[in-house]
Amino acid sequence: MRDATIINLVDAVRESAYPLTGVAAEYDPLMNLIGNARLVLIGEASHGTHEFYEQRAEITKRLIQEKGFNAVAIEADWPDAYRVNRYVRGGSNDPTPAEALGDFLGFPTWMWRNTDVLNFVNWLREYNDALPENAAKVGFYGLDLYSMYASIEAVIDYLEQVDPDAAQRARFRYSCLEHFGEDAQTYGYATSFGITPTCEEEVLNQLTDLQSQTAEYIQQDGRMKIDESFYAEQNARLVKNAEAYYRSLFEGRVESWNIRDRHMVETLNRLVAHLDQQGTPTKVVVWEHNSHLGDASATDMGSLGEVNVGQLVREGYGNDAVLIGFTTYTGTVVAASNWGETAQLKQVRSALPGSYEALFHQTGLPRFLLLLRDGNPVITGLKEPHLERAIGVIYLPETERISHYFYARLPDQFDAVIHIDDTKGVQPLDRNTESEMDEPPETFPFAL
């Protein structure tokens, strides 16, 4: 792109942007854009940046208070998040929000066990507690599928309470997966290479069996009975989809990615249908990484055959869905150098020339909101593909171009974007984060 064109585009972005200085009313244009949408998907450009979590929570609070949103669904496993759901709705024995977050123990713990999430969970509990006695409370749910063995345990525990014979059948079916010591990747490897038969039929039969008995299990009155039945059924569905996901890991990235994101959308759709039974149209805020929530068809991902949550939600809900992304130019981030390693506070390198982040940096605005709908004249200039950065739970500055950048058409990917030029890492609740500010990083692919 010629220098004059870049200058003109930077000027156009600056003129169209809404500067953000910390005043709540500055998000009014975003609230107007959202209008009566039922799904608002709010991303993050990393899994370890304080400002992304903080601002996403502030927007979510307004959506709950002003537009009647009644659920928050996150990029986390169903049973782990459901413990938080019980807490924020006053249905658990956890005395504090920190303890309610206690099931988020697997790598990366800082992704949901950080002070920004803690503060939001505390706020949500207080908000729900202040509602009228019979009002539907705002829930907190997980959409991901990594909890195969925890979900197996949850299904059996539920059936032990309502149908001990069915629990015994479930235990027998799921025993097919017990030979791998709760190591789902080992199961995937063994079945992909024909070392052992798959458990596909067993997990499908268990889901079907549970579904066939649902009406009987919820005969007793009470909203919580219906919720617990739904919770158990979703765990059984997760086991079925996770079994397919782990088998696909050794068949290529595209297939496994698509299974995972399709599962998250399936979970979201079923959650919407379930909550609609309360009598008012369900409105859900979704928190995930940009790579999941930005429309994949507008990125390199789409050209590889990948789909994602944002694309599938747009296809299913049209203008009832609004997609919001975040970007940053530099700062710090909490991430690891290899999967399973200790979290580190890492320096985020200045964005590469030619990227959206570098272009936004040139505006000189520390923080701004940019709307990408309704004929904004800046959209035409931004539709030319640019590099965009994605930092997952692993960040490797020395291989940044290969590991952390892809091409995207931002106005087709998101309906709005929030740029925060200089950001800092989240504060984990578990104080074992190291600093790597002066150490050379190692090489490893990124993970989202």
C-alpha cells in the first residue's frame, strides 16, 4: 500500500473512531449498534490481557442492566463454568467467587482464574441477589469440550440421584474410555491409528438414552430440576463430541478445529432454547478469543476450510448477532512458552508494519471504538486484507509472524473493534507467574 494511501486511511480511522477515556457513556454508540440483538460476541486478542477482560466485563454489565441479557457463555468447559453458574444464581455452597472458580484448575489456569473474572463473578452474584424474588437470574455457562472425563463423572453423579439403574448403564458404557487413565489425547492417538476400537457408539448411546428419559426425570416441580437435567444432558453431549474431537486431533488441524467450534455453537443454540423456556427471549453475551468469534470466512482460516463460532452464529442468527473484536499494539501479556508450562509475564512486541494494529497505532489515539457497520466510510479502506495478531495461551515473540499473525478483512470479520494501544497482562489468582521480560523466548506454535 502506498504511503499516501496509508496516511489517508489512518486519518479516516481517526475521524471515524470514538475515543475511549474511561467514561461509561463512551460505549453508547456500541449500545446503539447492538440495538435489540440477542447475541453479542465479545472477543479478545490474547488469553492474558487485563484490558480485554476488564472492558468486556464492563460492556457485559451494561448489556445485562440496560438490554436484558440473561446469560454469559465463555470459552471454558461446561462443568467448570456451571459451578460458577450455581454460585452467581445463589445455588451453591461456595462462600466466595474465588472458590466458585475453583474448578478451573487445568492449564491455562490464568485464563479464567484472574482478578478481572473474579470481580465480574462477584458483581454478577450481587446483581442477581438484588433481583426480585421470582425474577430469572443471569447465568454463567461454558461452551468448550475439553472436560470429557469430568463430564462423564457429572453424568453418572446426576443419574445416581434420579435413576441408579441408568447410572450403572452409563458407568458401563463410559468404561470404554477408562483404559487411558483419563488421558484423552492418548485415547485419540490409539483410536486414530487403529490400536484400539473407538468408543463412538457407547457415548452416542448414552446421550440418546439420557435424552429419552429427560421428561421422566423432570416430573418434579421446580426450575432447578429442569436446569439440572439440562446440565446432565449437556455433559453427555459434551462427552460424545469430545470423543470425536480427540479422535480428530491426529487427522489434521482443520477437522479438530471445526468439531470444537461446531460443538460450541451447538451448546450455545441449546442453551438459548433451554433459557427461552423461562418465558422471555434469551439474550447471551459470549466471551471467547477473536479467532473463535471473528467471522472465519473473512480470514486465512476460511481459505483453509475452517469455520468458527462467529461465522456459524452469523449464519444462524443474522443481524441478531453482533461480533466485537479487540486489538492492541504493544504492552505485556500473561502467557506460556510451551503447553502446560508456568505462566509468564511477557513483553508484547510492537505490532508488525502492515498490520491493523500498526495502522491503529498511527492514529495516535490511546484507546478507541470503531464501528464497522452502517456505511461507515472507513470500511472500504479497511476491507483490503491486512495482518492481524492473535496471541493464545502461548506467546513466542521470536516467531511472531509465523506463530501469531494471519490475514483478515476486518470489516467482514467484526461489526465493531476496540483498540487499546498499550495493554498489560492479567493478574492471575494463583501467584506462580514468572517474568520473562528479559529472557529470550523459545519456539512453539501458538494455541488458542
